[in-house]
Amino acid sequence: MKLTTGISLSIMMLLEYFVWGAWYVTMGTYMSEHLGSTGIHIGAAYSALAIATMISPFFVGMVADRFFAAQKIMGVLHLLGAALLFLATQVADNSSFYWIIMAYSLLYMPTIALSNSIAFGQMTDPGKQFPWIRVFGTLGWIVAGLMIGFLGIEKTPSTFVMAAVVSAALGVFSFMLPNTPPKGGEDASAALGTEAFVLFKDKPYLIFFIAAILVCIPLSFYYGFANPFLNDVGMENAASKMTLGQVSEAVFILAIPFLFNNIGVKKMLLLGMAAWILRYVCFAYGNVDTGMWMLYAGIILHGICYDFFFVTGYMYTEKKAGAKIKNAAQGLFTFATYGVGMTIGTWFSGYAVDMYTTDGVKDWTSIWWVPAFIAIGVMIYFILFFREKKEVKVAA
């Protein structure tokens, strides 16, 4: 891969995830401040991205990959998305906002797969080259959070405007990316990953798969309500400080290959679940006075929470599936977790937040104990039923 190509792909990844990080982290805070949204409203808005995750494989697999060059369709989607992000700041009711975010999510989520396709299409050694390109996506998310804090726009519509401007820039830039011609597409079953259903015959994987869907409920609480919570308790520039979670994610991911082979998948997954419990206990009792360290701990634990469960889960899925159905298995895992699991989680988290809200005042201690107890339940279920040898074998 040429140096200039690598630079172009790195810029693409940085802008791709900058756009996401610019509006997604602070959306709950924006909705509370400007739309008077309830927890249910906020949960519903975050569910839009989860629903789009379930739909986007069909679009990429059966439309984009079949008929269009990836960089061109990505450019069009980002330009249309920029208009919708700006439009989101022009409405004053929750219903209109929800449908705009839904429409935007349906445009944005396919660009994740398209950006990966563009990157892989230019690489001579994807195994070595892709991580170095993809890390710029994490950097983009971090830069977005730091920019929000530097500009002091965390509670304003400007977060969406900033995302819209960068989305438009990426839309134009996409047409300058290396050509990635259509691949011919695939049928509905391949797009959904149904070939991987054979994995459910393997009991350990089935137990893990159910746990992965359930653990998305605690994950949804963090994505939807961590920023409103941190602002509510008085943390300054919360969005910027939340980028420590992405820094943590980048650091801990380096330890995963070593730990996966040395302590085994079960202990790795249990460490991830334990981190979810500890995170929410920290949030339940943290404050900006004597308990500020607990708030920071809850943020920094994101690396263990995410990497040790979801990244490990992708690795476990790939090892279980083997070469023949690994792509279908990864598609099915994504559909189940970021689609089904997050849809359930975003709606449930909204109801839970409203349950512990009285006259507009949220009882955050009680709220954070809800995902903590769910994580405890999932952990107990996993300990009791998951039986997997340290050396993972491919399912028959």
C-alpha cells in the first residue's frame, strides 16, 4: 500500500468517527437541555442507531456492494447525513427529532462497513495494516470530544453543527478516495449472517451469545446517560473527559491477544463483566467533591468493559466459526449485540431513568444500580452455565 493511500485512508477513518463522536456522546444532554426530553425520549433516540445497525447489512450487502463503488455511495450518504444533522438542530419537539435521528442513523451506519471495505480494498496485508488505519477512528472520536470541551459547546446545538460540517467535508473527500468497485453483492441470508446459525449447536457459544445480548443493556445505560449524568453532577467539560474511555480502550486492546491465549476466553469475559459492575458502582457513589476519582474510574473502566467483552467476543466468535463462515458469524454477532441487544437496552434504560426521576430530579444512585444488578445477573448466569476449555475449538 502506498504512503499516500495510507494517509488518505487514515484521514477517512479519523473523519468517520469524529462525526459519530461529535453528536452521539452529548445527544442525551442536548435533548434534556433543549427538548425537555424524558428518559424514554432519550432512550428512543439512541435506539435509532441500534435499529439502523440491524438494517444496514442489507443495504451494504444487497445494494451498495452490488451496484455502486463504495467511495461514491459513502460520499453521497455523508452529504445527505450532513443536511440531516443540521436539520436536527432546527426542530423543537421530540417526535420530529427522533425521526430525523432515525433517518440520519440509516444513512450513517452503512458508512462504517463502507469505510472498512474501502480500506481493505487497498491493503496488501490487511492483518498488519488495518489496525494502524483503524486506530485513527479512535483518534477521531477523541478529537471530537476534546473539541467540544475546548469550544465550550457541550450543551448547545453546535455539537450537531460541528458534526454536520465534518460530515459534509468527509462526503466531498470520499469522492477523492481510491476507487473500490462493486463486488457483486450477496443475498439476504448472507447479509444477516444466517449461515452462522450452525454455531448455536455448540452449547458454550450459545451461552456466550445470550450473555452478549444481555450485557448490551448495561452498555446502553453508559452510551445514553453517562454524559447527562456527569453534567448533572457538575463535572466540567464532561465530553472531553469522557474521551479517557477511548484512550483506555486503545491501551487495553493491546493486552487482549496475550491474555486471550494465556488465561482463556472465560476469564477474559468475566473480567469484562466485573468491570461493568465496578463502573456503575463508581457512578452510583461518585461526586465532584470527595468522589471525583470514582467518576474518573467509571470512565477509564470503559477500556476493560468494552475490550474484554466485545473485542474478546469477536475473537471468540472468529475462532469458533473457522475460516468458512467467519464473516457470517461476525455479521450475526454484530446484528445481535449492536442491533438486537442495544435496541432492547436503549429502550429499557430510558424507562429505568424515568422510573427514578421525580419532578425532573434524577436519583442517579438508584439509576446506576439498575445496570449494575443486570451485569451481576449476567455474570452469575455466565459462571453457572458457560463451560469452555482454555483452548477454543472450532464448532463442528
